[in-house]
Amino acid sequence: RLAVSLLQCFSEDKRDYTNIINDLGLLYQVLDDYLNLRSGEYHANKSFCEDLTEGKFSFPIIHHVRNSRDTRVLNILRQRPEEREVKKYAVDCMKETDSFDYTLKYVQNVQSRLLKTIGDMGGNKPLTKIAMHWLSKAQEVEKEG
């Protein structure tokens, strides 16, 4: 937001870009959380389910914890596991509460809101392309299973 405000100091364009900036950040962060736990490509570039190893409360993990009385994932998160099988087990637990489906639907809603806002402000093809590309990555992962 600061960068946009600074750029506007030297621009005639004084429109409020707060919603676009917020939704871009939200879209990126929640997708990153999703891909960290679900994407094989992501796992090739980073470690497998790195958020679990780091003990991070990512979006799908928070959804699971809020929608389950079961404390297995919470206990695994506290352990900060390195073992692949333990992390796979946590992912399976999150599937039981539809945390990944919920996350993907949430991302789709944020993307729709973002695209509408971009359109309402006159459109921006590069920004629209970025928003479409990010969601397509998550949809590809979902098709893989």
C-alpha cells in the first residue's frame, strides 16, 4: 500500500487502490498456503508441507482447527515434524474437514471480487492475467488430487 501511495504522489491518478492491493495480497497469501500443503511442484522447489514443519497456522490449517474437535493436526503442528509420513497424515486430516475445498472456494471468491474491482476501475490486462494465472495453479493441483 505504501508503494502505491508513494507512486500516486507523482501521478494524476488519485483513485483508491486499497481494495485491489488488499485482495492481491490476500489472493497470493492464501494460494501460497494452499500450494504449500497440496502442490507437488511447490514441494519440489521448497520442502514438503513446509508450513507444518515451521509450525505455521496457514489458512487451510486454521480452517481445519476451527471446524474439527479433533486435535491431531494441532498436535502435529506443535511438533514441527520433519517426517514426510506425519505431514501426509496431517494433510489427510485436513481433507476430512474439506479444508482444501473451502480454501479453494475462498480463493475463487477473492479472485472474483478482485476481477470485478479491476473491471470497475477501467480494466488492466496484466493484472487480470496475474489473478487468473494464480488461481489456475491451484485448480491444476486440485485436478491432480
